[in-house]
Amino acid sequence: MNLATTDETRSSLTDLPVPAVDADPHEQDVPWRHRHVLDVDVLSAADLELVMRTADAMREVLGRPIAKVPALRGSNVTILFYEASTRTRVSFEVAAKNLSADVVNIAAATSSVAKGESLVDTIRTVEALGARMLVMRHSVSGAPYLAAEVFGGSVLNGGDGWHAHPTQALLDLYTMRQRLPGGSVEGRKVVILGDVLHSRVARSNIWSLTASGADLWLCGPSTLLRGFEAWAARGAAAGRRFHVTSSVDEALRDADVVMALRIQKERMASGLLPSLREYAARFGLTRERLALARPDALVMHPGPMNEGVEIASDVAVSAQSVITDQVTNGVAIRMALLYLLAGVRDGG
Amino acid sequence: MAVDVRAAAGEVGRILAELDLSAVWAVDPGAGREGPADLVIRDGTIESVTWLEGADADGIEPNGVVVAPGFIDLHVHLREPGNEDAETVASGLAAAAHGGFTTVCTMPNTDPALDEPGVLALVRAAAAASGSPVELLAYGAVTAGRKGEQLAALGELGDAGVVGFSDDGAPVRSATILRNALAYAGSAGLPVVDHAEDASATDGAEANDGFVATVLGLRGWPASAEASAVARDLAILADVVRDVPGAHLHLTHLSTARALDLVRGAKAAGLPVTCDVTPHHLAFTDEWLAGARRWAWDGSGDPWGDNAIEAQPFDPSLRVNPPLRSVEDAGAVLAALLDGTADAVATDHAPHTEVDKAVEFGYAANGISGIETALGLLLAAVDAGRLPLARAIAALTSGPRAVLGSRSRRERPGLTEGAAADLVVFDRSDRWTVGADGLLSRGKNSPVLGRTLSGRVLLTVAGGRIAYEAAEG
């Protein structure tokens, strides 16, 4: 998975064809070959660039008085969530509706195995009901890969277990590029702070940010960084370097971007942390800590936030915060992916 | 070299009337011998074994047709009674014979558990009704209902003929129960077979704790959970043997370098401990979870960095307890086989239904249906030059026989004149593709479906009777 961007691939990115998103995706000649988006690990630098540029076009659509294009008219997008979520589910729904898709929402019970229909049966059922694209969230790592094996259309991963959250990583990258001077993350110090161990957001961001040349730092209590030192060592060997530390000061010093991750209460029960209070005191993103970073550093959070725990309320709403931009950009990124997938599915 | 085993044609269970194996490669680990040979079998008995020398032996290579004593599997799950959708005694014995096995030792984690002689009688009746000549041996549970609380009917089970005791599927959690079981069973000359796992370190665990699990977001299953359980078991054994010299601990499916090191040390210190390793921990690694499909000995531990990913990640057929380990651990499994620390290869054949396996990785039942591919996986190591053929065969024959001692009801003299024919004939040059339809086990949960293995089994003869015969073509 050698995604390290070379100068050669980077120069070829400038003449990448970008789709005209008002038109039918099947008529677009864009170099997108992925039938599913299950993680960012398989996306090349050119793929990432195409998603970013398509999202630019979608941002333009979102700025119109009627933020809608007919691209997916008559196409059924089914949103199947096995885990509670408001923001991601609604974001996908808005994205699909902005593309004029027919949207079906299914909130499934989590314990499908014990209580009823298997995932495979559910996928076959939604396909028989007309689903052409499936957006899926699941609490078990890898579940969308099983779905992709049986589903005839395209699967878009809306988050699986601790494993991956590709649309979040892509909207994070998009937001950083949009807000950082120079429009690039290359060489920028990006810190992901908090519960990395349980975070699909962190894992997907590792792939996309190292592929984009960011100076990535993972920071948190050592119990919540378990295994990542070994990953960093492997990554360094493969030209995908990142840093792992439990020192908040070291991580935040001169950072360009600080992304705080949600900390969950059940982490105390499993003995990973003494208390939320201690976590907030040692790792919470406060104004004082943020002062270690560059004065214009961006503050990000994938949401939902525990204000006063992993992030102080005043930091979350400060001028440096781009948290609401992340939400808006999330719609543009999801529109872009649905559009690109629609093109490859029928056009291929 | 073509050998027409079909000259022996007959249905399963029939006495092998007549078979001449001419100019084949014979491996007889019990006799410490391998080489070109002719075998003549009449009415189920090995009438003659002629080791060829000089010009007669010319051109007979170990990479063609091989004959060896029938394989012994110290660890299988036949699922009957209670989970006949996954496997029955009959389908399990047919699968065993297809894999070249003529003896299997089945684990007691059935429903109900095999914790009293009545259940043993049921399993034996099913074996008799199957018509298979494969010898079915059984372990009794260590604790009643495998609940880990009270000793099962160890004495009665021993009298009824179990070959040892195990709560496999789970470890014997209580140190006191393990100590008492080792002593009680040891005085009857029977081993306790422990599944070594510190369950307090593996709650919810999905995959070997390491780089691959970290990247895939799977809950880590630390190697230390096995090593610490083995250390505890060995310490208890050392205490027990002072009182009960006949105590015997057998550790099954060891998968980590550290656990195998502990056993190596304990054996050197003279403790009565034996162990087995599985074909899957030898040949596969956690790289496979990421979608790599290279053999353990070709792995680096970083399938992403090597562009070695050729299948979808999270294949639930790879979910197994203990989990597929690192490249280094798989190397240690091989090393343990080479230096004799591992006494045997046992398959931990664990058939499951599609309902239990074709689900999300984290929900999938643990286990691999492996008895029909065990030889193929070992031969992959042999073909790669990592394992001598004779050592691979010994780990399937003389090794497990020594662990079993005299508890098999059959004599196992190997390829010996005058003995009942109990042997397997396979062709190393005959490659076969593993397919769900071709597996005789009801459990199709194999990670090597669609893969081509060498060493098709042509004929398995158990106790002088035909157990398996390859179809035409």
C-alpha cells in the first residue's frame, strides 16, 4: 500500500479531470476506479486529489440558493446504521438528497446475530428493495467488507468499529487544506489528541494524512495508544512516518492543527483510565495548552464533543475552531463520494 | 509415479483385500526409517515391506507417492451431540479419513458436555453406526458441564475409556481445580489437556495483539495471555508430580514463542509435559486478517508495506482461538516442531455452520475446519524447505502416539509386516484445489478454500479397513 506521494505523481495531479457535477455521473470521464469506499488505505494520492476537487465542486453547489443537482435522480441510497449516530447519518442523508437520490434510512438493532436477521440477509433484503448504494455504520470492525462481498452496488463505510471512518478522514483533510495557509497539509504538524486506541477517526486519518505528507503526531494516555508505537515504526520504514507520545506539551508545541477525540465513559470501567477528571486535567484541550501551538492553529473535533473533558468549551467555540466547517465540509465530501461511486458503478 | 490405488476398490469400512504399492516412498517414523519401498497388503494385513536399495531404488523420490502410518489427531471437535449442523461423528470421521487420519481424539465440549460415561457411550454408538474404521477416542471434561467448578466423573470416565481430560474451548481457570485434576487423573495414568489462556487478559479479544490488529482496529489478544497460563500450569504440574509421579500435562494448540520456550525449559527440567501445535498456527499469520495470503515463512509482518494484500481483510474463517499470531510466533511454532518441543501437530478441527461463520468478524465463532487440509499445510512447509518430510510425518504419527501412550485400543506398529494395515497413501505431485464441495466435513470454514495444496490423499486404511479412497480423476 505504498501511498507515499512522489514528486512525479504530484505533478500529474494538476491536470486531473474534475467532474462537472451538474451532469450525469455516468457521462463523466474521471479516473475513479473504486466500487466501494471502505477505508482510505487503498486511495492513491490521485484519488485523494480527485475527491478533494469534486468536493470543491460540491461546495459550490452548497452555496447556491437551491443546493441541489440531479446527479443521482432515481437512484436509491440506503443508509443502514447499526450504531447510534446523528451527525454522520444526517450528513449522509443531506448529501444524498442534494444529489436528488431517493433515500431510505434504516436504524438496525445492534445485536443482529443474537436477536434476528444476519447482516448478510439484511444486505440482500435492502438490495432486493432497490438499494443501489449502501451507506453503512457498524460497531464491529470490518463489517462493511462483509457487506461489500454480498451487495451488488456500492458500499460506503460510515464508520466500522475501531477500524475506519473514511468520510471523516476525507472531510478532515479537506477542512485542513481549506483553512491552512497554502492549501496543503504537507509538512504541517497535525496532532490527534485523545483516545486513539478506540478511534476509527484516528486510524483513517493516519492513512490520509501520512499519504498527504503531514507531520502527524498521536498523543494520549499510554493505555489509549496501545500498539501505535509499533505502527509508527512500520510506517517510518515505509515512508509514512508519524509520531506517538504521551507528552501533551511535546505534541502541541508549534502544532498547526489539533484534533481532539471523544473520550468515552466506559474507558474507566475497563481500567484504561483512572477518571474523567484526571483525563481532563492531563489531556484536555484547554486554552492554556492550546497556547503551545501556533497562534493560528486550527482546532478540530469529529464530534460529538464532551465539553469540559477532552476539549474546553471556550476552545471549541474559539476563532481557531473549525468544528462547524467540518460539519459543512462533511456534506460536500459525502456528495463527492456518492457522485464518484455512482459514475463507476454503472459506467464500468 | 502412478499408483493405482483403485485396484483396491471397495467401500468405506470394507477390509482392504489386496493392494500392492510398488516403488513408493515410505516413511515410518516409529522405525526411524524412510526411503523407497514396496508394500504388499492382503486381507487388511501388511504382508510384506521391502525397503529398496541400489538400482531398485533409482528414480524413486520423496516428492511423488508417499505411504506413511495413519495419522493421529490429538485434538478435534466432532460437535455431536448437540451441534450436528456443524458436524456429526460420521461426517467428522469421513473428513478425518480424507485428511489421512486413522485416529482422532474428540474434545468434550459437546452439548451436553462429555462429562459422564453416558455421553461417551452416545458418541461411540454414533461412531459405530457410521461404519467408519477410523478410531474415535474421546476426552472427558475436567469439570462437570465444563463449568470450571466441580470435577467431572474423572474416575468413571477413565474406566469407560477416555484418553484424558480437557475443558477445551476454555482453560481450566481455577488453579485448585487444575491441581486436583492433574493429581486425580495422573493416578489413573491419564493426562489433563489444557487450553492455556488467561481469560482475564483476553476478554472480548479478536486478533493477535500486534501491528495488524492495531491497524485493523481489532481488539488485541496478547501473547502473554498464553505464556502466563502456561507458566501457571507448569508451576502447578511441578507441585503435583512430587505427590503423583504419573501426572501428565498436555498443552494443546500452543501458538506463541514465549509459551513454547516455557515448555522447552520444563521438558529440559524433566517435567511430564507434552504439547501440540496446529497446522494453522504454523502456516498462517495475522497478516492473513489484513488480506495477505502468503505462508507464514514468507511473511514480514507488514503486508501493507510489502503490497502483499491480495484478498479482502476481516475474513471470518480466520477467527480462531488462540488467534493467528505474528510471523515471529509462527516461526517459533515451526522451530518447536523441528526441535521436538512440540510433540505433535494436532488440527483443532473446529467445524462451524455458515450461520455462525458468515457474519461480522467480531461475531464469528472461533475455529477452523482443518482436518482435511492439515497435511497440505504441512507439505507447504516441506515444499518450501522449512520442514523435513519425515519430521512432518512424525508429528502426525509417532509424536501423537507417544503422547497417547497405550490408551489407543489399537496396536500401532507402523509399517510393519504382519500388522493390520493402518496407513495413508498420498501423492505429493498431485495438487488439489480445496473446495467447499470437496470437503467431507460439514464445516466449510476453511481459510484455504480455493487454494491449491500439494499431496492429495489417495487412500486411507484404518485397522485394515478402507477409510477413504480418492474418486476417479
